Amino acid sequence: MSNQQYRAIHQIFPAMATQDGAGVSLKRALGQSDSQRMDPYLMMDVFFSDDPQDYIAGFPDHPHRGFETITYMLEGNMLHEDHVGHRGELKTGGIQWMTAGRGIIHSEMPQQVDGEMRGFQIWLNLPAVDKMKDPSYQNFDAEQLPDISLLEEGQIILIAGSLTLDGDTYTSPVQAHATQPLIADIRLEPNGEVHIPVPAGLNALLYLFEGEIQVGNEALQFDQTAILTDGDMLHLKADILGGRAMLLAGKPLNEPVVQYGPFVMNTIDEIKQAINDYNSGKFTV
């Protein structure tokens, strides 16, 4: 145990209110600027509202190239459809994992007219060698994701990757080998705490969306994202009201990132090619 190196907070920044799609109100917890990214993750958007005017317009048809999107639904119902023919209904507790690859045109439309719509969309970069692979899509319901009980301390929903706690190994149905993503929804009861192994060499962050949680000896406040130092263990402890956070970790690609809206490539020329391909209809060929 003495050889373990605990991760600490390296940098904190607040989520930023913005809009996307056809006017969906959301907060950007990662990717507010080029300096607020964390390789291999490009962006994380948070949509939390019980006002249909904030979300009902949804995200009509739009293109992507060069990365993957992970959508995790805490509350609500969203329908995914794309030009390849994939169709999936994302329900409470479920996730969708879409690899845009060389190009996909899809829509994500709310299937509810009232009530809460709460969730996350995460953009995960693809290595240069995979950016032009065929697009693909997977949909997983809540019961397909490992639900790890921390007994009186709390609960972890494992969205991607593998996690070993107290000698038991849990594995999500989602694996992406190049970037080794580890994504988890961590809920701690009042004063609950947990020690989570996060392999050294993976970049890692926490986004707090309920309560307050201490990372080591430093507090993370509501709506803050913390980029973590390297290490192989993470110690989290909630305050008297409990707390809930998203953990994102992954192997950095250490490749150039050039983004233009929904296209993420390695060079400006590749971005120009993506725009030309989309405008000329090659995404759907």
C-alpha cells in the first residue's frame, strides 16, 4: 500500500453555460477552450433541466468525423438515428457509444415533452490511424452496466473500462483499446469515501455535479472540473450532504488536435477535406 501514489487536484475550472444543437441549453464541463481539454478527451457537455424549453428542440441531423461520442443519460429518453441505419433509444441509466470515424450524420432527439432531462455527452478522440475507420454505434441499457455497491459509502456505475475494487474486477461492455477509457459515475453518501485505482499514465479528471467531494485534502465544489495529477490511486470523501462526480480517465494520444465544429482531425488539410467531403455528399456514400 505504501508504494501507491495518490492523485491530487492539478487544475480546477468551472463549467460554462452554452447552447448547442437547435438551442439546447447545457453546460460545458470540458472543452471550453483548447487549454481546457484533457487528452484523449475533447469535450464533456452536461444537460440538466426540468424545463422542456431547454431541451425539446434536440439535436437534429448533424455530421461528425474523427472521434467518438459517449452519451450517458441520468434521466430522460433520447432517440438516436443516423445515416448508416443505426437507431437506438437511450433511456434512463443507459449509454450510447458512437464512433464517427470517417463520417456519420446523426440526430439525437428527446422523446419526452416534460419532466427531467439529465445527462452527459463526452467526446473522446480517436488516434490518427483510426480517424477514417467505418462509423459504428452501440447502445447499452442501464442493467448492462456494472453497478458497484460501496455498501454504506455509496455506489459506482461503470460506463467504460475496467475497475478492480476489494479484489473484485468489474468490466463495462464498452472498451476502446487505443485510449483505454475509464469512465465512471461515482455517488458517495454523506461522509462516504472510496479509494479507486486509476492506472498510472492515464490522464484523469473529475466533474462534480452534486454536493461536495474532497480529492485528497482539497475540496471540489459543485459544477467544477478538476484535472488530476498522475498517480495510481484516487481517494474521494464526501461532505455531510454527500456528493456525485463523473470520473474520466484515458491514455493520452499525444497527437495534434485540429477541430472545426463537429470535425476533429490532426491537420488543417484533413479538416478542409472533411468539410469538402461533407458538402459533396461523401459522408453518405
